[in-house]
Amino acid sequence: MKLIRQVNKASIKFGGQLLAKGNLVAFPTETVYGLGANAKDSQAVAKIFAAKNRPSFNPLIVHLSDQGEAHKHAVLNSSAKALADAFWPGPLTLILPRQERCEISPLASAGLDTVALRVPASAAARGLITAARKPIAAPSANLSGRLSPTCAEHVANQLKRKVSLILDGGPCDIGLESTVVDVSNNIPVILRPGGLPSEMMEQAIGQKLLQDTGNGTDIKSPGMLVNHYAPSLALRINAQKPRPGEVFLGFGKDAINADLNLSPTGDLLEAAANLFAYLHQLDSMPAKGIAVMPIPTETIGWAINDRLERAACR
Ligand code: AMP
Ligand code: MG
């Protein structure tokens, strides 16, 4: 494994070549770090499932360099086009029917007749995809079920023996995974809250969005298993104060005695960006568990609470 600390022309070109040859490359995006492989190459895609120990029924998000590419692989209806126009590049994943001649590996779709597409905003990610000249399948660069990585060290801790390259672009701006919206039918449905708040999408398309974030047993979005995004320590949410032996993750100005504070000023965007890094940090402390203060549920707070609830469920 090679860790390159600089995202520049040379490292992007090198990463693109590795991807085109069927290797795994971990790279930064604005949401979290991705574990990338050429989405057209089933053997390369299979390496992702093996490296993450990811169940093969859980499909991957395929990343594209621009919106025009999407039409080669999938069929976009009017809501899909409106959302893509408004929010690509950005933290939005669209579930779309596969084109008849779609060349993306069926393994990336886990055998479904839909494909998950996203155009990331991060310059490093788009540069790499452009350099590879391929669609890039990339789930979060962590072991299946564990916390997502928001910096290169998180990736190295879990996957360093399994990837050819980790491209270090510093901490991720948003720090939470993309919002996943199923637009394969007439009515768009949010399958996973994420970096793009639902309020913004509803405003852009002038339509209320349905939500189906799963009950952990149906597999509408197979990645939304109840127990997911989990630290090793037990996690307790909506805690006003820690119990003996617990470390305490605070939010806002009332968080006295917190070991870490997601945002002392109560800024939800700051809290999202810090969430996984702080959970990684607290998880490595000699404690019995992690207690987390209540976080408001508006805008990106919905996604923060979604991740915390899944992390708390074991
Ligand atoms: P990640 O592993 O963080 O990249 O998450 C990808 C998410 O998108 C998971 O929740 C997947 O189950 C979901 N997903 C990907 N492809 C599809 C699809 N074709 N249909 C429904 N959900 C999908
Ligand atoms: Mg993931």
C-alpha cells in the first residue's frame, strides 16, 4: 500500500492508472473517504466486497465525473433530472433504472435492475474519476458495519493491507455519507438521509419527498441495516450526562464536562463534519461506553441522528 499525502496532477494520474488497471484506491470526497474500483470490471468490484467484508447483497454507489455520463448507464425521469440539475456535483446519490446497454458490473448493483449514481463535488474525487476514464464504484472506505472514515488515517487503520493506494486529501468537508434518493419510480423516496438535507431537495423540485429509511429487515436499501456505522464501544443516545465509565460526546453550549463537543456553538454542519472523527477518537479510549447528548433533527441533523441511532443499536 502507498499513502500519498498530496493531491496533485501526478498523484491523481497515478491513482487513475491504478484504478483503470483494476486496483483498489481509497480517495477523499466531500462526504467521506471512498474505496474505489473500476465499476465496469467485475473482478475489481469483487475486490471491494472482499476488502470491506461487505455482504454481496448490498449494492455500491457508482461515482461519475459529470452528469452527462449518467445517461450512458441509467434512465433519468423528470424528477431525477431536476435533482441532478440542482445538486450534482454534490452529496446526492440517485437510484435509477439501469440502461439496457449499461456496462456497469451487475455486482455493483448487487444483481438489482437499478444502479446508484453520484457525481461528487470534491475536486480530488472528480479528478481521479476523470483520470481513470471509468465510472468508479466506491462505498465508504471502512470495514462493513463500522464507522465511516473522514480522514486518511481512518482508512489506513482499517484497510491499509487491502488497498493499492490511499490518497490523502485532508478531512472531508461534510463528514456524512450522501443522501440516497430512489428515483426509479414516479415518486422520489429518500432511502438514506445524508449530507444533502431533504428540505433543500423539496424546495428545488417543489414536491414533498417520501421517506423509507427501512426497518432493518426489508432490503429496499440493503445498506440501511439497523446495526451499521457502529463503533466498538456501546453507544447511548439522547443522554443528558454520562454514567460512570462512559465518555461523553456533547453538542452546544450546555455541554459541560463533555470529553468532546461536536459543536460548541450548536452548528449542525460543524457537528456533521466532526461526528465520525470524534466517534473514532472516543472509541479508542479506555471506557465502558459512549454517551451522546441530544442533537436537533432539522436539516442535516436528521442524518446525524440516523447514524447515531444505527450506531446505538446492537
Ligand atoms: P455506502 O456503502 O455508504 O456507499 O452506501 C450505499 C448505500 O446506497 C447503501 O445504503 C445501499 O444499500 C444503497 N444502494 C446502492 N445501490 C442501491 C440500489 N440499486 N437500490 C437501493 N439502494 C441502493
Ligand atoms: Mg458505508
